[in-house]
Amino acid sequence: MSEIDIPQTPTTAELQQRYPLSLDAELAIANQRDGISSVLIEPADALFASIGYCALPGRDQRHVMRSEGRQVAALEGIGPSMKTSQRAPAHKARTHPERDWQGEEQTDPEGAYETTRDQAEQYANVAAEVRCNTHLERYSHMLSWIWTGGRNADDDELMDNVALYDRRLPVGNKNGLDGTIETALRQVTRINELRSDYEAPAPAPAPAILVYRGGRNATNPRSWREQYLRALDVTEGKLIVDVAHGSEMAHDPEGNFAKSEAGQILAMEAVLYLAQDNYAPAGIMAEASDLPSRTDPHMPLAVALAGIRELYSIKVGEAIASAA
């Protein structure tokens, strides 16, 4: 497993001592994890949505993050089987790490930790990508849900650590950048099998689930639709679709297989059309905020929230208010 270059000053132990979670937050996070797990295990009449930042904002944007976190959490008011998390990864994987900014963890590790703790205290629904052991040790106790990235799909050591470090933490495994899902599905099975070795009265472990993020084998809307439907069929609906990354690239309005705000919006619209034909996923991920992004483009938060309300209404079949 390749390690990530994470500044070690202050240390994880020092950060956890300076910025502890309250007991109330710990209990709220545990409840949120259980709710998300329930949706991912039995998704037929439920929906999970993970919405937020491509990369965690800096300390100077914390007031905006609090406001947007409140709006994400409020989505759960549209129905009893709607669960959410706010995407806020402190580390952002980059194609050229030797020259590209890799997130707040790289430039302000204490700020990244404090901001994550602050959101966890407020809403108990922070989510982040995990790329190495340090991420598990430093952040996992504050998170309601985690995912592994497309660049880590074949990292067996990381998957074993993800499986066993905290069995109560739900996991999403993204398919690789080439778009094929077989390796990620193997990792989903591996994590679930490793976690299955427990005995009552210990609580049941949280599930791992496939996250379909598109890729190089799906470079236009038609081929993306074919690959999405295949993944949905293979997983029997236990699938989270990521409308950013390869999905937004496949829906690039210019046809250039490039990332864009418009492409992500079109990818979300494609998910809604498919849901109307009874091809709805268990969950959806979106990079959405009214803050500008230093990395991949965000769609406007209001657009993402409206799309998720519509997806919930289509899938669950309940009449919901236009504003939660």
C-alpha cells in the first residue's frame, strides 16, 4: 500500500487531544452510521445521498460549510428513509501529486482536522475518502461514512485495514479509473466477508457497497448508461452512483470527456430519467457547493438538493414538499 505524504505536525494524538468530540456527537455519529447502513442493506424504499465538496474548504470558509451542512442534514426531513452525509475530504487525490494541491491536509493539517471535528459536532454526518492508514487513525471516529477512491481499487492491504479498523463504519468502494467494476466488487465482497466474523451480542457490522463513478469504458451518455445499468444489475440495486468524476465526463456537453459543472448536472439528470424507469440506485454522490473549488468543479448546492429531493420522490413514491 502506498502511503500518503501527510504532515505529521501536530500528530494525530495531539489533534485528538486538542479537538475532542463530545459524547453527544459520538452518539449522534453512531446513530447516523446505523441509519446509513440500514439504507445500504435494504435500499428498495430508501435513499442515501452524499453531497458536498470535492475538497474540504479552509478554516476561513467554515461559516459557509456550517450553512451548507445544515442544508444537507435538512434533506432528511423529506422522509423517514432518507439519509445523508456531507462530503468533506481533507485529502484530495490528484493525477500529478508532485505538483497539484492535495487538499487542506497538505497545507493546513490542524485546520483540516479542526474543521472536520466542527462539522461532526454540528451535524454528525461528515464523509471523506480514505487513502491510507493515517486517514483511518486520524479521521474515522468523526465520520458517518467513508469511501475508497478509483485509484485504490486494487489495494488489498488498504481494503483489509478499512474492513477491520472500525466495523461500524459504512464503506463505499469506487470502481477503477478504467470504468470496470470487477476489482471494486471483489473488494466489496472482501470487506463484507472480513467484517462478518463477529459474534452476538456485538452489533452487526456496517456494509461495504459499490460506488459507480464511470470511467474510460464509458465516455458518452449512451455507454455510461449501459455500464451503469450493468453495475445496477450485478449488485441487485445495492449501488451508489457518483455523478461527478467519470460520470460527469461522460456527460460533457462538448463531448470532450472532460470535467464540468454542466456535465455533472447532466449526469444527475440521467440518473433521474433512469429512476423513472425503475433503475434507481441505493444512493447518490455529488460534488456540490456554492463555494468555488480549487480542484474539480462543483454544481450549485441548490441544484443538487433539488435533484436529490426528486430522486427520493421518484424512488420512494412519497409526495414531498418542494422545500424541506
